[in-house]
Amino acid sequence: MPVQIGSKTHSFFEPTSLLSDCHRRIEMFLASLERVAAFTDRPLNSESQQALDAALRYFREAAPKHTADEEESLFPRLRQISHPEMEAAICKLEPLEHDHRRANGLHAEVDRLGRACLERGVLSSEESRRFRQAILALIDIYKDHILIEDEDVFPVAGKMLTAADKAAIAGEMAARRK
């Protein structure tokens, strides 16, 4: 069952708005990981185990599709638009892609340690410290990353992309989710 944040979610035909909806889910699951991480050096209750499992699954399965939506569908099309308003947004794409690569390594560490916690029921104090540290690093990356995309890139993209581009992006996003 998809997670719905707020009273409105967007369709694939509003790709930049749908990507912003994904940002709300990312923020929600990061907050969930942060809450759970405070207790991983002792046995988790069933509610915390479920929250950890859901967040790990989201970042393992859905988040890579979001990154592909941006890097394979949206960003290449934006780079093809020659307009002064778009140029400022295009300058931000390479640092955003760098953020994705940095986040991937941290997600792998969080997933590895989170799964260990679910399997064993607890992490060592050192593992728990590394788990919290990786989650805080992800929160730090995503805070600026999401702000740049939601405020600087997506609004311009929403105005500058043609209807055909939006439809193509929508089709590619839907295909990634089958």
C-alpha cells in the first residue's frame, strides 16, 4: 500500500510535483530511522522493528527509483533546455548527482546495520553509533538536496518542460514502478 503524505498526492503526469511528494516520504522515513536509531543498542519493541523494516525497505526499493527518475528522466531533459531561467537550475544538477552518490554509500551502511539489528534484535554500541552517524549524515545531505530540488529545480522544470517531455518522464517513471 503506497504511503500518502497529506491530503493530495500528484500523478505521474505532474512529474516534478510527484518527485516532491517523494521528498516528503524520504523526510518521513529519515525521521523514522532517526527515532529508531536512538534505541538500537537495546532490544527494539515490535513497533520500532516495524518502523525500521518499513524505512529500510523504502530506501532499498523505492528511493533508487526516485534517483533514476531524476538522473535518467528529468535531469537529461533539463540539460537540453536553453533558457536563462533554466541555466541556474542546470548548474545545480551536478552537485545533486554527487549527493545521490554520497547518499548511496550511506544507505548501504544504514541498510546493513539496520538488517543486523532486525536479525539480532540489537546492535553493539559501536554499531549503534555508526548507524546513528550514517542516518544523521543522510539527514544532512537530504536537507539541502531536497530544498534545492523543491525550490530551485522543480519549479523551473515544471514551467519549462514541454507537455511531451512531461508525458515521456511520466511514462518512464511509471515503467520503473511497473
